[in-house]
Amino acid sequence: MAPTTHTVTNQAPPLVGYDVFTADRALTEAVGRHIAPELADEVREELAVLGRSAGSAQAQEWGVLANENPPKLRTHDRYGNRVDEVEFHPSWHRLLGKAVSAGLTDAWGRPAGHVRRAAGFLVWTQAEGGHGCPVSMTHAAVPALRTDPELAAEWEPRLTSHVYEEGLRPAAEKGGVLFGMGMTEKQGGSDVRANTTSAAPLSADGEYVLTGHKWFCSAPMSDGFLVLAQAPGGLTCFLVPRVLADGTRNAFAIQRLKDKLGNKSNASSEVEFDGTWARRVGEEGRGVRTIIEMVAATRLDCVIGSAAIMRQAVAQAVHHASYRSAFGGLLIDKPLMRNVLADLALESEAATTLALRLAAAYDADTEEERAFLRLAVPAAKYWVTKRCTPVAGEALECLGGNGYVEESGMPRLLREAPLNSIWEGSGNVQALDVLRALQREPQAINAFLQEVGKARGADHRLDGAIKDLLTELADLDGIEARARRLVERMALVLQGSLLVRWAPPEVADAFCASRLGGDWGAAFGTLPHTLDLASVVERARAEV
């Protein structure tokens, strides 16, 4: 019998048993915008099914268990033989199995594949973010492998399969495979041309033996990896299978698993190559050019993954405020809390809208859209991923002390938030990549300006921001030192343009007033009080 002094009241119920896709108006509208009408019903139902799974108590429990029981490295068997295996909790495999069966590694060959896959990735990774790493790399390996038609014919059907099979076996014996990537080394980091791993050619054409190491190799239980190594002709891309065709294990010594800030469910490792068999992908000396399309695709997934974290954080904050009472009324009705929630909702919607626009550009696959992506992807990766951590932190604060407790799920979101800003090149790398495109690819800036120009004349603050951006682009003095400022402005102008064109007026107005017009403070909750903030918050609510 519970003590009479311990009657629990004024607590928000858990946000569970809802459709993560359908409850997200910004996402559902973006999908409808970028999907052909004849596909609309099929795609909406596909995503709604996934959304109901993501919002279920079962999926939420899988996410908790996968993080409470992180992967374990087993380097040797009982007899002292090296096995280099990583053991995962069953929940990890269930999360991965659902992702693969939902087509989250299958974007490159089906109609509207990138938009439907991006939306699904945004939905499903709200259940748990760590398993998104191998899903992302498997998806992104396809364009790199297509530089070698023979390899693509062999591996692409396995990568895009909707079948997940755990365990290390020859790839030909599995219904579907996962891929990882190894680029960075201890001495080089993002400067991959400083890599020292060597590749010695064998007698068979395209076959090599690798010697060296990788300082960061995520998802080491994957079936294959794309890695960079120094061949006689320079830095080259290679495919390294974990298990060779005859069933023997490739030389792939996992030295240790990284003890990370977050992303606990996912295994990130250090690996050594010593007599490791590899197959060349692309030409010798063109490793970066070969693997760059994989990098671009995973960078887009960083944007999508950050949008997913922000959306889940905002949904939790709005849900809590909808039930929690303080000072004589619901928190959601208090003007100051409403301002905070609306500010967070703007950041989330801008990220989602931009992420789906980039996915749609991949589907269009025109010369103009490819030029647009060349600038838009690194700019979006720079800005959206950086906004993720403050959004997650502020959303956690909306729950007060309840949000600081592990059971709320908010600490896991906060620990996960910085990852996407670091993975696939941190902020400076993205900013410098934008500068290279500006200097070497004039068609890229033309495509970018044409995109933002589609909203010109619709909002005076956006028009002013575009004008200021053009002034900055025309001034090359000290360009590297102010690259972050420039890229931030590019991303904000692009987000503002998209919202002015497609979001409800109250959302576009609030975004342009604050992010572009300067009517904003240094913290969330400092929007102009004259805006229609109630409508912005209501739009962000996840109906259960």
C-alpha cells in the first residue's frame, strides 16, 4: 500500500504509442512536397508504418537496452585464436533489422528513393541514434562502388537488400550486408592525405595487401569496409571484406573499442591491417575522388540525424509542457515557456525542411542540382549539426530536473547531439570545403544563389540577408578566417528561403525576424513577443 503522502500528481505521461512520422507536420509536408503524386499514398503509408514502430513502447525499450548494454570486444577465442568479434545486445540487432527491412539502405535505385529514405532515417533514428551509423555507411557506399561497375554489380544488391543477417560469413552467403568506412589515422585525422597505411599490389589485377591502421573505424562488425591507403600510384580507395570468399577471416585486428561521450550502442574501434586482402576501387591515386561521394552522402545523414535529434527533443519538450502545470496553469500556455518552445520548434523545422530539400536534390540528379549540393551539403552539415547540441540542451531544461534524469531519455539525446558535428569532418573542415567549392566551382554558387533567389521579394528580411551575403561573397579579404561566419550566413539564408516558400506564414515570419532580421537574443526564448508563437508551438506538438 502506497503511503498517503506519496500521491503522484502533475507528471506528464510518457510520449509513447504514437506515429512519429504523421505527428511531424514539417516532415509530412516536406515528403508530400518532394514526392510525385502517384507515389504519395504508397510512401505515406510506408512511413506511417515505420513511424508507429518508432513511437512504440517496444522500439523505445530497444533503444534503452542497446545503450545500457553497449557492445563488447572479443579479440580471442578460448584457445587463443584471434576472432576480433564485437558482441551486441539483441536490441541492437532488432533496431538494425528494422532499419534495413524498412529500406533505409536502399535509396539509389527506387523512385524518390532519397526522399523516402531520408524521411525514414529521420523517423527511425528517433528511437535510437547509434545504429544509424552502419545504416548510413551502407547506404553511402553505393556511389563509391559504382566507380567500378564489376564491384558494383557484385555488392550493390547486397547493400540495398531489405534483409539483415547478423554474424560474420562470406558476403555471397548472406541475404544482405552492412558496410563501414576507415579513413582517419592517428597522425592525420581529417587530413587523410597524411595516411600511412600502405597497399602492395598482388599478381591478380586489382588485388592488394594492406599494412597499417585506422584510428576510427565505426561499426567494425560490418561485412565490408571502404578504406584509404597509399598504393604505388598514391592515395587509393579499397574494399576490405571481413570474411574472404573461402570463409577465412581477413586480417582485421580490432585493438580496442572507443569509450565515447555518447553513441554508446554503436561500436567505434581502432583496427590494424597486417597482410589484409583488399580490392582496389577506382584508379590508383584517386582515392579521395572515389570515396568523396560516400562522404557527401554520410554528411547529408549527419544533417538528417541532427534533425531527428532536434525533432525528438522538441517533441518531448512540447509534450511535457502540455501536461505540466506551474504557477496556476499549463506550462505551454505561459508566455515565456511558449517563447522557448517556439524558438526550439523553429530550429527543428528549419533543419527538417533543409534536410528533405537536399534529399530531393539527390533524387532529381540534374547537373544544376548536383552543383547545388556541392555547396549546400557542407553548409548544411556545418550549421544544422552545430545547432543540435544547444537545442537538445534547452529542450532538456524545459523538463526541469525530470529532464536531467536518465529515465526521461533526454540525457541520451544530449550526449548524442555533438556527434554529427564531428563525424565526417568537423566544423572547420566543412567551412573550408565550402571555400574550395566557391573558388573552384562557379556553377555551385550560381546554383545556390538561384535556389535562395526563388524566395526573393517575399520577405524584406530575407532580401536583406541575401544582399549582405552577396557582399560577403564578393570580398575575398581574410576569407579563411571568416569562413565560419560566411557558411553560417549561407545556411541561414538557405533555410529562410525554404521556409518563406513552404512553411506556414507564422513559422517563416518568426524565423526571418530572429535568424535573419536580428530581432533575437543569444539564448532560446528571445523571439519577438509580437509573433504568433502559439501557432508555432502547436505545429510542433506530437499528438498521441
